[in-house]
Amino acid sequence: MASKNPLKTYEVQIGDCSLRLKSSHNSTTLQEIVQVVEKQIRSSKAHNRTLSIQKTFALCCLNVAEELVCLKQALRRQMDQLESSTQSVFSELKSSSTSVAK
């Protein structure tokens, strides 16, 4: 049974907010996550400089969620196509092995 990574505490700055996060991710992964959020915050602020930090964070969450949902949908389509292709190959192999056996 694989053991879980222990939680580590990290101090991060996102927007104008200092946060203390507990994560099982290593610092490199957590920094990449923070950078994604920072990019979304900068993008939201660039489109409307008068947004409150709460609305900026909400828009950021919506943008990240949209990206996640779209990626999941694309992955599901690719998995469905792969499954269909795999089934076709199996059918062809089964058909050809039946023909050879006769």
C-alpha cells in the first residue's frame, strides 16, 4: 500500500493576499499552481481594474473551472475515440484469427 505524502505548510502570495496553505504537493508543483492562479488574477484585473479582490478571485475560479471542464471534456472525447479504435482493432484481429483457423 502506497503511503500518502505528508502535508507541508507553505506561505504563498496570491494577488494581494498572503496565504498559508497545507499541501501534499512538492514546492515546485505548488508554485506552478500558484502561478496559474496569479495569471488568472492578472488577466481578470486587466479586463476590469475596478473589481474587488473577492470578485477578482471569483472570476479567477470560474476561469480555472472552465479550463478544467473543457480539458475533461476533450480528454473524454479522446478516450472515447481511443476506445472505439481499440474495439475496431480487436474486432479485426478476432475476425482475422477466425479466418486463419478455418
